Amino acid sequence: MDVRIFDTVYALIAFFIVFLLIRFFLRRKFGIQHRKVLYLVMAFAAFTLGGYLAAVWKIFELLVGALATAGVLGVVLGFSLIPWISDIFAGIALFLDPNINVGAEVEVGGKRGRVVEIQLTRTKVSGDECIIIIPNRKFRDEIVVIYSTKPSRKDISF
């Protein structure tokens, strides 16, 4: 720990001395009108110092460990949210489906009843004196029988 502190102090002193020398020579050579050159050189020196200090304090090792942990957590979280996200997309499809509305009589997975409510992740169906809550992905994954649809056209004979 003491070595890192001394290395950091030495690096900061060296950076400050280099900063003063570069500023002195650039002002003497180019004058005040070339401040962009000074800023560019100083930005390069600051990034170099930052990289050196990150190497001395082993920031990159900590960063790699943190990023790996975040990646694993992201994968685990992604896999755990798949059913919920699947329900959301199936719910959007149900909202857009003209055949399944509130009041329609449906049968999903052997359960028959009248649709009472359609939400983003689940649909409530009124069965035999009970309410059945069906995840919306069941409407996509299983056979759905809709009993209350009427034919969309009628034949008229002349």
C-alpha cells in the first residue's frame, strides 16, 4: 500500500512538472493564440497519467471483475425474465387480436369460460363459479377454442 501511495505522489509531481514545462515551451514557441495545441497535449498527458495510476492501483483488475459479475447477473436476470416478457408480448398480441375480447367465450388448456379482463401479462376468465387467471403465453402456446365468434360474412341468396 505504501508503494502505491509513493508512486502516485511521484506521478502527480512528475505530471505537474511536465505540465508546467510543456506550457512554458508552448507559450514561448507559439504564443497565447495556440491554446488548442496546449489543451491537446495536456489531455494526452492527463490520459497517460490516468492510465498509469489505474495500473498502479490495479483498477483494471477490479473493473474486469466487476464487469464479469455484471455480465453473469445480466444473463441470470435475462433468463429469469423470459416467461414474464413472453407474457407481455402475448398480451400485446391479445390486445390486437379481434377475435378475443372481453365477453368472448374461450377454452384454453381445457379450461372454458368467458373472458372478464385482459391485462398485459394475464387474462381473467370466468369459469364455473370461479375466476381462472391464465398467463397470456398460454394463448400463444396452446390450442385456443373461441366459441363466441360469429361468421364474418353471410351469404345472401337472391
